[in-house]
Amino acid sequence: MRTLILYGSKHGCTAKCAYLLRDKLENADVIDLSQNSSVSLSLDDYDAVLIGTSVYVGKINKAVAKFCTANLDKLKAKRIGLFVCCGLPEKAMEQLETGFPKELVQAARVKAYFGYQYEMDQLNFFERIIMRLVGKHRNETAIRHAAIEDFARSFVQENWR
Ligand SMILES: Cc1cc2nc3c(=O)[nH]c(=O)nc-3n(C[C@H](O)[C@H](O)[C@H](O)COP(=O)(O)O)c2cc1C
């Protein structure tokens, strides 16, 4: 079985998680949707597609949302897993479920929250202002390695059924 991991990441956290996930799976390729919008043809080569996004001001990554909407029928025919990186753990699942197309959320066999990361020197002027308003001033890394491990494990188990 071949697995494709697609992601959209603005400052690298979701990218890092996508590669950590790749390292726990056999035969998985990784593509950054922000850099490659024309992956639709190569979807045919994969049985499973895992899609990750970060969240900014309540919205999932634009390239991810656009890709999922444009390829919804093809994606629904695959084994699907969804993951999210965002700073609000209590809102993570809600943001995932409202951000991705509803039918894709329903089709997903695994959904998970992989944590977050802030690196102040990577943020632009407006992003820093927003972070100051919510009381965040320092770099923080809170990637949930155990959640990535669990996601990989349950996805492999799902695929055996
Ligand atoms: C300007 C700004 C806005 C953000 N808005 C949200 C938000 O609405 N909800 C949330 O849960 N996290 C929010 N975050 C946190 C990011 O989702 C988090 O830092 C994530 O790890 C970024 O992933 P990326 O590096 O892959 O883009 C925000 C972060 C920044 C800098």
C-alpha cells in the first residue's frame, strides 16, 4: 500500500509533523501543497492520503482547503486521515472539522491534533501583533510526538481491516 502525505504549513510546524509521520510509515511520500498545486494526477498512485494543515485566525491553510475541495471525489475513494497543528488544543478538532470539507471529515478514518510551534522571528509584523494581543511573546514548541505515533499506529491498523 502506498501512502501520500499532503500538507500546508506557513512557518514549518505542520511540515515537521508531516515528516515525523512519514518516518513512522512504510512507503509514504510527502508533498507540500503550498508549493505544488497540481498533485491531482498523481493521486491515482496512492491508496491512502493523509492531509495536514495549520490554522491561522480560525482558518485552515488555503492551499489545503482548495486542493481538498477540487479533488473531493478522488479523495473520498481513498483511505483518508486528517491532522491539524494549531495553538488552541481545546479548539483543534472543531477547527479541523469546520475547515476541511464536511464529506472528507466524514470519510476520514483517523483525525488528530499534533500540537503547535511558535517561532517569533519567523512571524511577520501583523502576526507578531496578533501574538502580542493574545499574550504570546516567546518561542514555544509543543509538538505531540505521542499523537503522531498513535495516528500512524491506528492508521496502519485501520488499513488492515
Ligand atoms: C498570527 C497567528 C494566528 C494564529 N491563529 C490561530 C488560530 O486561530 N487557532 C489556533 O488554534 N492556532 C492559531 N495559531 C497557531 C498556529 O496554528 C500554530 O503556531 C501552528 O503550529 C503553526 O503551524 P505552521 O508552522 O505549520 O504554519 C496562530 C498563530 C499565529 C502566528
